[in-house]
Amino acid sequence: MPDALDHIHDLGAFVSASPSSFHAAREGARRLAAAGFTELGEDRSWPAGPGKYLVVRDGALIAWIVPEGAGPGTGFSILGTHTDSPSFKLKPRPTTGRLGWLQAGVEVYGGPLLNSWLDRELQLAGRLVTFDGEERLVETGPLMRFPQLAIHLDRAVNEGLKLDKQQHMNPVWGLGDPSAADLVGLLAAKAGLAPEEIGGYDIVAADTQEPRTFGAENEFFASGRLDNLSSVHAGLAALIAAAENKTDGSIAVLAAFDHEEVGSGSRSGAAGPFLEDVLNRITAGLGASEAERQQAFAASFCISADAGHAVHPNYAERHDPANHPVLNGGPLLKINANQRYTTDAPGAARWARLCRDAGIPYQEFVSHNSMPCGSTIGPLTATRLGIRTVDVGIPLLSMHSAREMAGVQDPFYLSRVSEVFFIR
């Protein structure tokens, strides 16, 4: 599928440009601006009426298209995603080390597969903030590594590797005396700043290995941060494509939140007010009363797009016996009786219609009863706004690894159905 290959190569470029949530939001804004979207400031007045707009809040991005025929009660078609991934975040006073090694003090962010981060060339990336409040993005390129203990010093390692988050997850980044080194100063220099200018930072680790296709027919794709940049990229591609053809119908919205991997409880997370703030300002610009705003929300629909699990051939017993999603079989419709996913019958039917109209397959995912699933932004959006929400996402293997595995076709399928969703 030429379209799928083009999409996957562009996804790889997007991941490479997005080692942190802040980079992902800014790269998304750059792509949208190139497609004619206007970036707005939250501290400024916003234009009313039709147009293509975006706003960035920290590591989150919301973009939308108000069509010509939109009125006070027009509903929203929302695709919700997230920009963050499990990783390691730089602590205060991060320059550490001993025995001649320079090490970095890091804190575990979210739920990474710790062993997958061993023996990889990692970079630090994120934002620096000066005492004057200026923000600068920074990325170091290959800088550090979690070196694994040799098997000669742990003969039982293949019977079970146990990593202590404090003792063992301290990456090395140089040689020397920690008292004479300055990791924050290194980051400042990369950003063209002096160390004494830095007032704060949000810096995470990211793998530096380039994304690539592989397999007997190059049908697989390996990359860091597929959970959930695969959905962010699909939403960006879909919204940009929809902007060329959308003249009426709903208001199309892409909401890419931060902090999903740690519970979404932040000003830029799905549990915060960001999406509601934006939707309220859009309806106000269309002259909506409170009753019309509620009418618009009642007429809205949200697709929560977050990666899910493909069946693992070596661990089939960990999956539901009747539902075995595979790579390249289409995006997942994620279902959970306890509302960890928000999919219900009307939402499932609408998703089925969208996939039928887009001409793509989809698969159903439900967890093994003895292995509770994680959750997504879906329940948060549905609870906060009362908008019907369905949970979907491409299937992965090695989820939360430093390098995850997808099928080449599934990200394109997700983008295609998202475009149909936005155009309606």
C-alpha cells in the first residue's frame, strides 16, 4: 500500500522530531501552520466564526476547523490523543556519579518496561525556562546509557532480572568528578543559554535509534513513542487532509493532551480544563447561549485514540481467548465492562459505520478477565464533558518499551478513518 508506506515514513519523521511532549506539540503546530492553521494565544482574544486554528499549552496541542455553516449549536467531532510516553525525567540536582563515572539523577515517568531501556544510546530532551520566563526546547542527541551488568557478574540473570528503580536506573553520561561537572549546564549550552540563566526545566530521556520498517515484506514498524505518537500523527494528518474538503457539518477538533501516562491530572492533561476551555471559547465565538452550548456538547462525539495490545504469540494465555487482534488487521475498538474504556453500543456502531465508509478493517480488543487493562483519556473526557466517547487505537507489541512494534498499515488506517470522522 503506497499510501501506508508514505504515512509510516512520515510517522517516523514525526517521532524523530518529537523526543518529548513539548517537541511533539511544537512539531504538530509547525505542521498545522504550514497547512494554513493560525496559532492563537490563550491570553489574547480569539477570532469568531469559520477558520482553522490551533493553540499550544505546554506539552499539549488543540487544533480545530470551524466550517462555514457552523452555528451556536453545532457539535464537535473530537479526536483525543496524548503526546507523552513512559520515560525517565531529570531530577533536581541531576549531576551525580561515583567511582569516576558521571551519572544523571532521573525519576521514573509512567510505567516503562525498565529492561527495554538498558544498553541503548539515549538523549535528554524537553524544555528549559529562564528566570525571565523564556522557554527553549532542547535535545542533546546521543548522550547517556543504562549499562547492564555483565552476565559474568550475575550468572542467574537469565532466570529473572530485577531492576531497582533507584539503585539501578542511573544512566552514565561521562567520566570525571561530579563536583566539577554540570549536566544542566550542558543542556543550557545546547540551547544557547548560560547555566545561570536557567530557572527551571522539564527534561525526559528518549531513545535515539531511528524508526524503521522490518519483516519478511517490511510489514512491521519499530519506533519509540508509538504509544501514543502514532495517534497524534494520525490525527494531524487527518485534520490537515480534512481541512481541504470541509465546508459544513461538525467542528473538527484534534486534542493532543500531555501527562496521560501519569494520570492526566495537570493543566495540560485530559483531566484538566484545557479542552473544555477551548470548546467554550469556540461556542462563545459563535454566539452560543448556555443552552446552545449544552446543545452543541450533546451533538458531539469523541474518539479517544490510544494504542492497544496485539495478541502476543509467545504469551497467548495472557489474552482473551476469543479476541486476538493482529498487526495490520486494522485499528482496535477497545471495550471494557468496567469503563476503563468508554466504548458503548452506540459508540461501537458509529465506529463501525466510520470504518465501513472509510473502507478500512477494524478489530475488537477486550482484556483477559484476570488481567485488568489500563485506561485512556476517554473516560476522563466523557466524565468531564458528558460527550459520548469511544476508545480505539492501533495494535502494538512491546507497549511501554523504549522501542515498540506496530504494523505498517494500521497507522494509515487510523488516519484514514479519522479523516472521514473529521469531514462529517
